[in-house]
Amino acid sequence: MESFPFPDDLVQTQRAWHAAYRELATSRPRHTTELRRRLLVLSVRIQWHPFWSTPGGRAPAARVELKRLARQGQLEVRTA
């Protein structure tokens, strides 16, 4: 599988999105309105991140890979 150089802020945002989603998906979540708003804000940040305008980000597989790896907690972060 191809490896993408995901920027650190995009990685952190995707992880935060998954954490908020997991919390909202629990039985009887608290603060559901806040969690839904947080998911919306994080979704917008992910969708419009500048990485998607780079050659690596233009590949449709990049979005799928970001989500897959974030769920597993194994994201590669660009160090440069």
C-alpha cells in the first residue's frame, strides 16, 4: 500500500475526529450537541486542508489511507 507524507496537523485533526466520533457513538453520550459541532468543525478542517492540493494529496487513496491509519493509530507524520 502506498505511503503518504501526511502533515502533523492533519494527522492530529483526523485523530480528534475519530475520538469525537467514538465518544458520540457510545450509549447515552454526554454533550451530544457539542460533539456534533466538534465533528462538523473537524470535518471542515480535514476537507479543506492544504495537503489535498499537493501531488500526494490529490490521489483519492490518500483520504482513505488517512482514515484507515488514524483508526489504527499508525499514522506516518512528515518530519520535514
